[in-house]
Amino acid sequence: EVQLVESGGGLVQPGGSLRLSCAASGFTFSSHEMKWVRQAPGKGLEWVSYISGSSSTIYYADSVKGRFTISRDNAKNSLYLQMSSLRVEDTAVYYCARAGSGWDYWGQGTLVTVSS
Amino acid sequence: QTVVTQEPSLTVSPGGTVTLTCASSTGAVTSGYYPNWFQQKPGQAPRTLIYSTSNKHSWTPARFSGSLLGGKAALTLSGVLPEDEAEYYCLLYYGGPWVFGGGTKLTVL
């Protein structure tokens, strides 16, 4: 069974940093592209970042470019999102999602709250 | 700034048929945008229904179908059930960035 479990969310002050993790199981992690998507409270979905299976290709949304870094450790079946210079508008539930046949599986999300 | 536009809200009767659409500010949506459709119910993570325009996952109910219609991506629900009441999002691929539509709130009434 494919499972994606996010962790690392919490309350952080503006300007602070946080590292999100996504633990994957039930499939060959290194063979799949992965993405981060966020959803601000009461708002729609926003694509944040993409990483290929080998980490050779990475993309970021303009809203997070230069502040967020996506990475993965295929030996640990884990995806990461290092977030720095956090802003109030980064407050959201952050989901990791797998690309198999198109987008397929999603995690349950982890809440990041940026507030003083 | 690329914008993907969906109907903000639609209402359908149980057993009826409804079509949700997804338009791109850059022009006609084609298969090269690899449209995906997602369903999200309150308090839940999104669930992927359709990928690459019209392909279904193993968990996608048969009453959901995807297509291209009049320069837009479309999601059609036939024989709507009360449990289909949810927010629906489309997603288009722009060669590196992906852009979600704003979502359609589907009410079954």
C-alpha cells in the first residue's frame, strides 16, 4: 500500500525556518517524481515544488523561489522541503504528492503556521 | 502570471449530469497541458480523479470522465451522487511550473 506521511509542521515566527519531511512507503521511491503542494486556510491548492527521481531536475513556484529548497534521500525513502525566510503568507497545510501515472497519491498534510 | 480558471460554483441534482471546465489564460488547453482533476472534501487531502486529460485511476468511480471541450479541459460527472459534493480542482502543466485552478465547489441538491 502506497503511503505518504508528512511531518515537521508547526508554529514559526516570520523570518524563521522549518524543514518538512515526507516519509514514503509501499513503492520504489527512487523511481517516482515528487511534489509539494500547499493550501492556505480556506483557500485553493498551490503547487510549490517538484523534484525528479534522481534529483537532477527541480522546479519551484515563483512565490517560494530562493527561499525554499526541495530535496530527497532515496536511501531513506524521504522527501524534504527546507523553508527559510518564512512569511505570514506561507501559512498553509503542506502536502507531498507522488507522480506515478500522472499525479496519483497524496499525503494527509502538515500544517505550517507563520505568526508572531 | 498564468491563470487557470474554473467555475467558482455549480449545483446539480442527484442523478444528474454536470460538466466542470478548466481554462488557461495562455490559450486553448490541449493534451500537452496534461490536465489533472482532483476532488477534495472538507478536512481531507485532495484525491486525484483524472490524469493526462482523460485517464482514470483504479479508485476513480466510472461516473467521472475527463475530456477536452471547446479549448478547455473538462470533468463530467454522470449520475451524480450526494457523496460527490466537494471542491474540484484542475491542474495544468506549463513545462516546469504547474498551475492549479481556483476550484469549483460542487453542490448536490
